[in-house]
Amino acid sequence: MYLDTCYIAKFYLNESDSSAVRELVRGAGKIYSSVWALAEFHGVLHRRVREGAMSSPEAGELAARFAAHARASLWAFLPVSESLLRRTGMLMISCPREVFVRTADAVHLATAQELGEQEIWTNDRHMLAAAPYFGLTGRSA
């Protein structure tokens, strides 16, 4: 099962669909994501602090829990290689004009595709819409 960073973050945050994400994670075998999520997760925390939805100490606690889970291999992070980035670029440029795909999302989509996954779990509406152009089905709990 492949989760993008939004879904990994929902595992730690208390949002409307966080409990569904936690159940999904508990019921899954191995959970994959791009190593990109190691940095992107902290960007999610920073944004919440910047917007006033979380304090800096709370963000630090979640960052420490995430790091501990990463060390314990709850998340299986796949490397971002030059060949993956080159393929990601080609996939992005071949998307139709109306497809809105951000670079970080495309890295997740290409990583899931390279892994041989059929689905990618996210709540990001742009990634869900772009998934078919990467040969994937976008799923959301």
C-alpha cells in the first residue's frame, strides 16, 4: 500500500478522516512512500504552526513520533533516484494540459508506479485527479 505525505500526516493529526487513515494503516501489511515524505512531513507541521493550528512544542512531539516510527520501519521509504526524477519529468510533461500536477505529487505518483502499486492513497484532490495519467487509481478513505 502506498500513502502520500498527506495521508502519513493524517495518521498523526486529528482531522475528520484521521481515524479512517489510522484504521487503514493498522490493517495494511507494508506501507510505502517516497523518501521525499521525510522532508515533506515536516513541511506539513510547519504549515500548521504558521497557521496557528498547532504549537511549536506540539509539532516537535509529532516530529519525534514520526521519526521513531520511521526508525521502527512503520513506513517503508523508497529512494528518489535520478532515473526516477527523469521519468517523473517525462510523465509530467506528457500529462494533458488540464491536469494540475505539482512536482512533489508527481514524485509520489511515479514512485508508486515504479513500485508496481495499482493505487495511491491521498486526500489531495489534484493528486487523485492526476493518478490515472500515472497508471494509478487514486484512493481516499
